[in-house]
Amino acid sequence: MNQLKIGIVLNYVSVAATFIIGLLYTPFLIRTLGQADYGIYALALAIAGYLSLLDLGIGNAIVRYIAQNQAIGTKKKEAQLVGYFFKIFSYIGLATLVIGLSIALNLQNVVSSDFTNEQIKTLQWMILVLTVNFAVGFILNTFSAVLQAYEKFIFLKVANVLRVSLTPIISVFYLFYSTNLIVLTVILALVNSAVLIVSYFYYKKALNIKMSFERVQKDLKKEILGYSFVIFVVAIADKLYWQTDQILLGILKNPETVAVFALAIQFVNIFMSLSIAINSVFLPRVTHIVSAENYVNQLNALFIKVSKFQTFVMGLFLSGFVIIGEAFIELWVGKTFELTYVIVLILMSTFSLDLIQNLGLVIMQAKGKYIFRAYTLIICSILNVLISIPIIKLYGSVGTAIITAIFVFIGNVLVLNIYYHKKLQLNMLVYWRKIGKLIAIISVVALLGFGLKELFLVDDWGSLFTYIVIYSALYCVVIYFTYLSKNEKQWMLTKVKRLKNRG
């Protein structure tokens, strides 16, 4: 099994680890800290998360241009590129410290009057800790991005699994002794930094590309910065979509409301990671494909193949959440978070259609056509924020979730599908015939799942997990017999036989 396939598998291991750890850690965190402190913790992460925008799209540019150089460049040019990117990230690290400090010092003028002075001071220190973490991370991210360009997915995904696992494990031990939010943030920062440092040493051992600080050609520099700017604009739009609502709720409401919405976003992030798990390893490969001639048919086939797999995975988790999500949340964190279920359903009603098509975004990046997505997203995200402000005052978190879902559909689904078909020559009519059939079958399975639920009294963890196992089996069996082609069934049977032979 090559690095690409193992990388995809390990990505899903990372998603599973995130889900399982979140399943155990989040309720423990909420009950230990209390709903208000959990809301402050989530708000600190959301505010500091805006510092990630200072990446400016450079991390993505490293992957694209190092991968491109592998195909058509030289080792000398590669060394120049790594040195150039390292220098940019060093400047970004310094800028991060200045901006993060400014945010922390002016926080008391922004948050709602429902926050106490002690809560504001705690929030300030947490943001300062995360600021230092981001500043160090930007510099070291140069080497992680080069590893991704070289498709060193096994190391990168194992490192990510460790990062995802170690933070909550260490935090749990600490929470038995104290509930200091600042120390919790320090633990998070130290684990992230340690993983990046290990990545640097692996980079030195596996690749050892010497950095050259010779000047990069002016035309290439202009091209890189133009490409990075587009990624940067898209990153701003994503932040406006998925983190600004929490900040607005912190400004206009209270920590408890932030906590409920933050938990909903945690579920959205899990669904998002299911999609990103496979797409994040494809940028180098797609970049190589579009560098060849007559690549359109190959891209069409790849787009449909990856989207079918993503729809299958997303469909299982989303349909399951629709059926038993309310019961799950009540068992997990209690009735005070019941509104989380409604918010997740509103957001995922349209966002799931975007997530199954994420390879299309990778294709846009590889072809240098990402500017269109940037324009579309930034317009929709700004409108989303502007309309959300009065809506939050009237309808709270549910109102802002509805507005976000509407603009996600317009900007991320409707407009992009037209662009894929007209400009990228991806045959979206054939695409939706194949994917639409799978979605219809999943909807029927979900209806059967609702009927199956009537046979269960899902009121404890035992009955919940029993239902999950039975529904998952039903889902897989129905999809296998009603949707998969003969070739796909044969491929699956071959894989199963190989696994048996290895066993």
C-alpha cells in the first residue's frame, strides 16, 4: 500500500480518534469546567483561530509549488523555494505576536457585559498563550508543508493522531487537580509545538532539503503571492462562516449561548474532517494530473469516484445523527445542550452537499482557478455576518445558523457547481445523476432507520450503541445491493479476500 492510500486510511484513523476522544473528553470537560467556563474556552479558541489567517495561504502554496517543482523543476530551485517560504513564515510569526497582543489588550472593549472582569482576564491570558503557539507554529509549518508536498503522509497523519490524542489525555490528568483554563491552554500549545518540532527533525532526516536564501525570480514570486492571496481570501471566508457566529454570540449574548453553539460547531467539524480526510492527500496528485495533456476525463472520473466514497461515509454519519442525534446529545452532555441538535441539522442540511464535492476545490487549486471561489465565498460570508448580527438579537443561535446555511448553499454549492460545469469542464450532469441516486438510496435507508428506531427504547448507552451497530449494518447492506456496480462489488470482494489471506 502506497503513501497516498495509507495517508487516507490514517486520516480516517485521525477522524475516528478525534471523534472517540471528543466523545469521552467533551462531556468530562463541560461537567468539570461548567457551561460558562466551557463557553470561555471555546470563545478563546475561536478568537485565536483568526490568527491562523496570517498563514496568508502560504502553507498551501508550499505544497503546490514544491510538488510542481518535483515534476518540472530542479533541486536548486527547490532549495530557493523552501528558503523563500521559511523567510515569509518568519515574518508572519513576528506579525502574529503583535496582532495577538493587540487583541488580548483590547478584549474588554469587545465582549458582552455579561462577562465578569475575571472571565475577561482569563480570556486575555488564554489568547496570549495561543498567540505564541501560532507564532512558533507558522515558522515550523514550512517543513510540515514540504513533507506533504513529498507525500510523506504516513508520518504526517501519525503525528496528527498523536497531537489529537495527547492534548485531551494530558488535560484530563490535570483537570483532576485544577480547572485553570490558562493551564489547559498551555497544555494545548505545548503539544502542538512538540509535534511540529518532531516534524522538523523528520524533515531533516527524510528530505534534508537545504534552504537557499537566493532571490526567487520576480515572476515566480508574483505568481506565488497571487496564488497565496486567493487561498488567504478563502480562509477568511471560512472563518467568517464557522467561527464568527461564536464570536458574535460572545459579543451579543453570554458564555452559555456560546457553549451550545460551539458544541454544534464541534459536530460540524467532525463532518468536515470526514471529507477533508481524503481530500487533504490529493493536492500533489491532482497537481501532477493537470500538468499532463488530455486530463479532463481522468479528473471527471476521479471527482465522481471520490465524491461517491465521501457521500457513502458522510451519509452514514449524517443520517445516523438525524435519527439518534438528539438522544445522543442528551446522554452525552445533558438536556441543557438540546438546542445543539437543531443547530447541527440546520447547518449540515446544506453544508453536507458542499463537503462531498471537496475534491473540486482541490482541482481548482491545482489549476490555479481558486480566485473564483475566493470572490464567491468572501461576498457570501460578509453578507452572512452582516445579516447575522440583527438576526442573533432577535432569534439567537438558531437564527444565525439558518442564515449561515442559506449562504453556504448559495456560495458553496449552487454557484460552484455552475462553475465546475462551465469553466472546469467537469460534467456535473453525469456527476449528479450518479451522486443523486446514492443520496436517494441513503434517504430511503434513513426512513427505514426511523422505523427501526421504533423497536428500540434509546434511553441509555447500551441501547444507543446497539442501534448504531444494527443501523450501520443495514446501511452498508442496502448500499451494497442497490447501488454498487458489479465491478465495484468485485473490487470489494477482492479486497476482503486479500485481507483474509493476510490474516
